[in-house]
Amino acid sequence: MGARGTHMSVCTRLRPACPGLSHTRTARHGGPSHVRPSGRGRARAVPTSAPLGAGGGAGKRRTMAAAAVGPEAALPALAQQLGLAARAERLSGLETVRRLTGLFREARPREMAEESMFQSLLKILTKASCEMELACKDSMELVTLDTCLLLIAECFRCLRNACVRCARNQDIMRNLGLIEVSVHLIQLLHGLEVEQESLLAALRCNLQFLGNLAAGNGDSQNSIWKCAFPDLFLNCLNHHDEKIITYCCMVLFTCLNSEKVKELLEHKNLNVALAVVKIYRKQLESEWSFLIVTDHLLKCPELVKVMYAKLSNQERITLLELIMAKISEKNSMTSDEMAVLLKDAEFLASLFQEKCHDVLTLTSAANTEDEEAIVTIRLLDVLCEMTSNNEQLEHLQTCPGLLETAVDTLRLTHLAGKQTTNIFTATHSMTGEGEISHPAVGLKSHLIRLIGNLCYRNKENQDKVYRLDGIPLILDNCSIDDNNPYNLTRTILLSSFQLVAIRGKDT
């Protein structure tokens, strides 16, 4: 995927097209911009000229005035003012930091920034942290924290902008200890039982800073992981604010690699992975949670098994949908990626064989929302998709018991539809009055698709279907059926294929 993350909070992220993503993101040429992922298909670049929690026109005019004399002239003066604010007994320097935030939107001032400026910001944040800790001990003081929170937010906006595409600044900030201060403040702010926009802005900007500090910088990623995992991620992934959740997912995605994914297998750490799946289920437009699962979590078969066991049925359906998105990806896979996917395929096939009879509960009108049955149907969908790929097909064709289970499930559902009138009963209304809404619509069609795929160019499986009396069963489904609209075409094609394959035998 190239560099481990590029700068996401103040510029767009360059990455190859992902499953469900038809675009390649590019940064705007007018300077760094903040990206809010907007679903799987698009990314909106939002300029940082109106930072979270920052002031209005006066601040912009001061930034424009500083820029008018050039960064070479403006930076030394601002650095001096920032140093005075850092040495002052009381918290100050908000306007100075705002002006620096504006300057650091451009590459040249970022490259000219001296270490002393980041030392000053560190001192201001350390003082702010002490004030926050004192206020936490006296609940009466919490109402007076707004100015402190505004300054914290602006410091992190400034630092966030300063490390865009600038490895030198990233390294300086890490070496100064700004990661430790950042993580401490996030945990401190998270513990405050107050609802203030300034507090949310401070948390958001802090996470954006960590995201930019980690982007493309392996040492920073490791340092953030060491300080933040798992507690910070657990707190922020379970926060009520969607933006905080989104920015936390961004940091998590940027820091993850194959070794760190294995750490999620530990009992407490597993909750981080589970939280990501739950986020995606609640926020289907959350691109970061989608990418964490498809680009990282699914590449660890052991983690997939453990996660699946801990998820609710609805969350399992969400995980299966994410697996479907991954296997539908058109990008070519490496041999290692294919090996991982085949292990996932074995696991899903075993689940289907174990739970296949759950679909029979759908014969009752009262059980149309049976979650276990719906999970089984989604498992079937995924297996159908997997057997549509030649490499995955060959592996699943030899999966013990899978073909027999598919034929047996088709037989049981077909028989259930004949015994009483239910969703498995063939109907021939031909009214064209719209689609039938039921989770089992198309189930027999998909079972036939799976059987056909498993028999593709595989004489052993073709003979097995013959011995299981699968041919008469399939032919019996060659009828117009509103509940399985594709049965007629599929079964005719499959039956012709099968009958040719076993010609010479007594049919």
C-alpha cells in the first residue's frame, strides 16, 4: 500500500483503489486540506481555513497579514512571541498559535520551523495539562476551562499542520515527547464529565495530530502504538462523538501492521477489533472502519475466528458483508493474501455446514427475522462468491462435506416447500407486482449456484451429485418460481452440464 499512511487530517491520502472504492485520492494543490471520508466511494477535501473550535474573521486577517510579509519575516517574530507565552506563569498565546497554524498550511513555513517552536508548544501543552489535572480535582473549576481547552485545540491544530509531508518535524515532535503529552491529554479529556464543544474540538484536533504524526513514519507509528494501545483506542472508538470515532479509526488504520494485528488476539485487546466492526455496522459511511477490517483484520484468520465467536448475529452479518466486499475486489492478490483467504474460506464453509439447517426455521411466517437463519444465508452468499473465483474454487471443491451439505440443504428446503405453503414453495403468480421481501428469497437458487460451482470441471464432484440423487432434485427445481427468480435458467444450464458429464450412466 505504499507508505504507511499519508497525511489525512489536513490533506488527502494517496492510496490504491480499495474494494468498494473506485477512486484514488489526491491532495489539492492549494495546500493542505482536511479530509473527511464520505463513504466508500468518495472523499471530500475540506479546507482547514475554519479549524474546529477556532475563531472567525479576525484570526484570518492576522494570518493574511503575516503571510503578506512572507514566512521568512513572520516566523521569527511569532517564534519569539510563542517563547514568551511558554515562559509565562499563566496560560497565554492563543492568538500567536492561531497565526502559526495558518502559516503551517504552506510547505515553506513548515520546512523553516525551528525545534524551539515545538518546544514552546510542548511547554504550553504541559502547563495546560497541569491545569486540567487541577481542575479535575475541583468540579467547580471545570466550567472555567473553556479558554484552556481552546488553547489545547489550537496547539494541536498547529502541530497537526506542521507535520504534513515533513518527516523532519515529525521526528522532532516525537523526540521531544509530544506523543506522550498528546496521549495523556486525550485520556485526561476523555475522563471529564462535561459536554463542551471546546472539549470535543480539543479531542478531535489531538487525534488529527497523532494521525499526521504517524503518517508515513514507522517510528512515530510504533511510539503511538506503545503509548495508546489499547486504552486510548478503546476509549475513543466507544466515544459518542462520530468525528472522534472517525479520527481514532484513522490513527488506528495508520498504525496497524501484520504484527500489531496479532496483538488484537489477546483478550482485552480483542475489544478494539470488535469495536471497529460495531462502528462499521452503525456508521455504514465510515470508510476508515471499512479499511481497517478489509486491509488488516481479515488478513489474520485466527483473529477472524475469534471475532466471529464474540460478535452478535447482526454483527456477524456485518462481518460477512465486509468479507464479501473483500473477495469481490478486482485487484490481484499475492500468494500470501490468497493463502489467508483460503483459510477464511475453510472456516466459513465449516460454519455453513454446522448451521445450514437453521434456514428451515424460515418455513414459519413468525420466523422471518430469525437472525441465525439470516447469518446462514449470508454465509451461503459468501461461499457462492468465493467459488466464482478459480483459485478459491479449487480449494473449496475439495472441502470435506461442503457439496453434500449443499445438496442436502436443497433437498430439505425443496421438501419443506412441498409439505406446506411457505417461502420455499414454488409460486407462479406472474403478476410482476414487485419483488417479494423475505430473507430466504433466492436461497434455493444460490444453493444450486454453489452446487454448480463445486461441480465445475470436477468429475469427482459431478459423480458425487449423481450418487446423491442430485440430478432429479435439480430438475425438479426447473420451474418458474417467484421466490427463486433465477432457478429456471440456472438449473437448466446446470442440469445440461451434469447430464452430459454423466452420460452413459443410467439416469
